[in-house]
Amino acid sequence: GRVGMWDPRTGTGTVEAVKGQYTDAEGKCRVEALLFEEFGAMSAGVEELLTRVAKVAAGRKLTWWQYDQTSWSAREWMPFALQRLSVQLWTALADEAQRAIGAASRNREGPWGGG
């Protein structure tokens, strides 16, 4: 079909291309998939990135703010960074579970989600 003749009922035709939000970054930025598993595993890309940051930017020492934010178990940058990532991951998982539970309870009859 011609450009602009998109038919959503049949999925046929085409639409004119539009400039995307990140078009300016094409060819200028390196994109890496950083994958986390909910029980602590991470992709090799995450480990490589954290290792690079620890060597270049952070070194082994924590800033005074990081030192105040951490526990006795993370007195160097890498354990501190891993603990912070873990907290963010579990917070996101809890938020997602809460949304799923809320959506499920709204789909049931009755004021308390019961039938």
C-alpha cells in the first residue's frame, strides 16, 4: 500500500517514518543490555560495567556520603554498588507485585476483592 494507508483492522499498509526520541544518539552511543535476575544473578555486561566504574571513577574507597549510607558489610565501592543495585531491583519487583495484586483484586467482585 501507499504511505499513510495503514489499516489497523487488517495490519496492512504502511505509515510514514517519524523521527524517534533517541534518533540523535544513533551512531554516537553504545547500547548494552544490562540484565538482572531477581535472586541476584546479573549479566556479564553488568559485571564488566561495574568493574570499569570501580577502576576508573570510584576506585576502592567510598565517598563520605556513600560511607554514611552503607553498613559494615560494604566498606568498599563494589559491595556498596551491588547492595544499592539489589535494593533497587527488589524495590522494583515489590512495586510490580503490588501493581499485579492490585489489578487482580480490582477485577474481583466485592469491596475486599472477594466474590
